[in-house]
Amino acid sequence: MIHNASPGLRLRRSWNESRPLLLPGVFSPFVAKMSERLGFRAIYLSGGALSASLGLPDIGLVSVAEFAGEIARLTAACSLPLLADADTGFGEALNTERTVKLYEAAGAAGLHLEDQVMPKRCGHLSGKQVIPAEEMAAKIRAAVAAKRDPDFVIVARTDARGVLGFDEAVRRAKLYRAAGADAIFPEALESAEEFRQFAREVDASLLANMTEFGKCELFTAEQLGGWGYQIVLFPLTAFRSAMKAAEETLAAVLQHGTQRDRIDSMQTRAELYDRLGYTGYEARDRAYFGGH
């Protein structure tokens, strides 16, 4: 990967070179560093994970400034290009314009916008509502006009499948692509056949969301790539795993007054220091003071 290229260009190259590109949701700078070390080519900031990490449900309570701050922390921690959730753009077309500017300045490679009504809901829950398709198209045009880097990625997400049906999701996808979206994210499709049919009908780069406990079974990257999807999201996979482990460990401490029985499931001190590059910090500190 060429690191002097812009984040947006590196993201585009990654999804063109990988079939498909796997995007792990990272909920802290440390998880971003681990993802890079493991060999992922790009990372993802989920609004659901960011909200949950703040103790909030994913219903549009987190501000654009909080998202931008988290983007800056994640992109400072690793060199991988970051795709970030931008919910509904945090308002109308002019709000979306500002969102793009803030995300790009914070170091994101791109973002995705959704066509839900504000305040939004988790895409796999009932009770969602969507705005008129032309309003969403206006937000996409505003997003495209606002970006400074022509390679900054604009992904259009449609939640229409769960509200107005599959055919409307296809219609909106085509409209959003015509408005300038670089890729399309059909949220909450409900079967393998719907994923295949959507790819047959929509001529665009496509993103599939493999979130757990959602509307559809979990397909493999190989399956999705074969159906025509270039990007696969795992938005809360690491977060859910980590929170389950943390809850079980804390429950054990409360019950037994010790963590001894959980030690084997923990990252060791040596592993933690290794993942953080601890020795490199020590070596640089000595060098600055003339040490060896």
C-alpha cells in the first residue's frame, strides 16, 4: 500500500485489490493498532459502537464533533484508511456539507450517509423511517461538493428495504449513485437471494453489512465477493466480543473476590506491551537523552 497517497485513494485501492475488502469495526485506538498488526487493509468506525462505548443507544445522540474527535484518535493510532459512519449527515444538506469537511480534516478516508429520518435508529430494528429519496440525493450532492480530496469516499446507505420494500431500495440506490455516491450500502437485506438480486440490479461498488443478530444470516466474505460486493463490514464484532469478556470477568471478580480463574483468557502484560510498541517508546526516550 502506498502511504503517501491520500486516505481516500488508499481506501479505493484497497477495495479494488481485495475481493472483498474486510472492514473491522474498531472501537478504540488500541483496537485500530491491533487491526493493522493483524493485516487488515482498512478499518471502520461504527456509530453503534461509538454510541455504546459512551453508554448510549444508537439513536442519533452522539454529535458530529464527537465522531470527528474519535476519527482523529483512530487515524493517529494507525496508518490504515478509515471509513466512518456519519449517520444521517447530522442534519440537512448544509449540515452534511460540514460533516464531510470535519471528517476529512480529522483524517477519515470516507464516510457513509443514510436516508433515515432524524433521529435515526439502528438499521436492523423495526420502527425506522426514511426521508424522501430526492432529499437524500441532495445530501449526497452536498457531500460530494464539500470534499477537498476528490478521492474522499462517499458511500450512500439506504434503509428503504425494511420500510418501503426491496424494489424501493434498488430504486434509491440507482438515484444515489447518479447523485455522485461512490458506493452503495443496502442496509438490512433479508436473504441471500436479496443480496444477489441487489448486486444484479445495481451497477455500483457495493458494501455488505455483516452485523450479528440482524435481519439476515451471516454470509462469508467469499460468498459476498462472489455475489458482487466489494466491501464487507463487521461493525460491532470486536466490540461485542470484548464487552462480553469484560462482563464475565467483572462478574467473576464480584462473585469470587479474585480474577485468578480468568487469567488464561486475558492478554498478558508482555502481549499488551508488544502490541503497543512499548520497547520502541523506551528506545526513543533514551535516544533523545543521549542514551544507547
